[in-house]
Amino acid sequence: MNPFAYQRAEQAEAAVHAVSAHGSKFLAGGTNLIDLMKDGVETPSTLVDINHIASLQKVETMPNGGLRLGALTRNSDVAEHPLVRTNYPLLSQAIFSGASPQLRNMASTGGNLMQRTRCAYFMDTGFPACNKREPGSGCAALKGFNRMHAILGATDEGATSPHTCIATNPSDMNVALAALVATVEVQGPNGKREIPFADFHRLPGNTPELDTNLKPGELITAVILPAPLYDHAYYLKVRDRNSYAFALVSVAAAYKLDGRVIKQAGLALGGVAHKPWRSLEAEHALTGKPPTGESFAKAAEIALAGAKGYEHNAFKLALAKQSIVRAFTLAGGAA
């Protein structure tokens, strides 16, 4: 681990000012950042500790019936909050699906949004080819062991392309927030702004080294949930083992009924793309349709349109479709 300086901030404005120096990083729970520092992937010159900013530690109801989750609220507190469990069970289920209780007790809401990929080629500096870590160096995953990697939204022009990246976003919480149509509140050198969750994370495009659309120096201050949109929801996570493993495929499935047909649907996938993959086309295809296996299967085909498998992860194509049908079926209460 490289030497680094440490500062503590007790106000959001002070934290933003302190991190304006090149190479500085915000520190909350540190459950991902510290590991990356130990491995030499992240080498910040200064850590700005934001854990003592009281304004970021609150869960507050909104006038419109929504909920504001302060960026420092711990994952375990959010998952167990009565209003989250009652009005946003999808979020509670997703958080409980991720990590261990010890990690959930430390990990913050804002930090969860900032998780970096667990691609082994990114996390191990012994592999020189990683366009996310060293743009222009190539992508070892493309021709390597890519079982956990993306099948949607990837860039794969070639192993030596400066843009090639088939890494995935590892967060469970992010998948639920995408389906729940959340908003991210941030504060930076130029003031405050809100980012729709769909626009917060990035596909690799021409800049695979960038995970989010945050501007330099911006601090996540809260995640805002709209008033509850759905009356049926389920988070399904498919993984190699049923404890503390990252998703091969995960599905946040939700819908609201109007009589016997779906009035509004939410669908987001994890483990398949560089960002939580929300399929608006599949959601629209479910609108006005009955909540049946046939409707869900058609939506699954639409959601996976354009997907591409690689040597070790082509199984995800069928797995993702089956998981979508299963998640929507479980959302309706059927086993």
C-alpha cells in the first residue's frame, strides 16, 4: 500500500473542498476502497474521512411519499428500516443478498454505488492487460477466464483495443435501485445536483476506466426513492454458492397491478453488464399484459436482445432469461 495522508471532514462542504486535490478519495465504510488500496489498484494521495458528517447519516421521509437515504446510512440499517421493508422490499431483499452481516454493518449507501468491479484481471496488478486499470493496455478477460463477465453493453473491439472492457458492476443494491427508479443526490465544487439512477453508472464505451458520471470532487449525499411504484416485487440472485458470492445473474423484478393486468413494471439485471442493466423495452412490453409466464418470457427475450456470450459465460444468456421469468413469478407470490 502506498503512503497516504488522512483528513477528517465534519461538513459536506469541507469534504468537497478537501478532496479537490488531485488523487484524493472520500472514505466511508472503506469495504471496497481499502481492499483496492492494499492490492495497489487504488493509490490515493489523501483519504478524506466523511464518517462524521451527521447530515449524511439520516433516513428521511419525503413530502411526495418517497424516502431519502443519507449517503452514510449503513446497508444493514437501510435493509432493516421499517419503511424500506414495507414500501421497498425489493431494496431490502437485494441488500440482504449481498456480502456478510459484518460488511453490511460497515458498508454505506453511497459507497455501495461506488463499488468497483471484482474482475480478477482488474483487481490483480500482476495482469498488465486491463483497460479499466490502465487504458490502452488491453483486456485479459476477453480471451481469459470470463465466466463472471458481461454479456450486455460491453465493448469488445479486440483484446488490444483501448476501449475493450467486459467487466460487470458487482452491487446487488444498485440493481434494486435501478428498478426502483431512484435518484442520486450529489454535492460538488459547483453546488448540488441530482442524477437519475439510470444515468449515474456508465457503460464502458470509450472510457472503460470510468464507472460513474460523477464530476471531479463530487460527493454523494443521498439516494432518493420515489413514492412506492409497485405492489409486487422480488429480488433473485443466482450465484455459485448461497453465501457471500457475487451474482452470476441477478434480477430485480417488480410490477403494479391494475385489475388483472400490469399497470407498471420494473426490471433490472445484475451480473451481466458494466452497470445495473435496466430494460425499459421489457418494462413497456409488460404494461397492459397479464402477469403470466408467457408475458414474462416475452419480456425476458426483449431484455436480452443483443446479448453476447464469451467462451466461459455463454450460459448466462439462457440463465438470465430463465431468471427473469422466475423473479417475476416469485414477485407474484407463486413458488
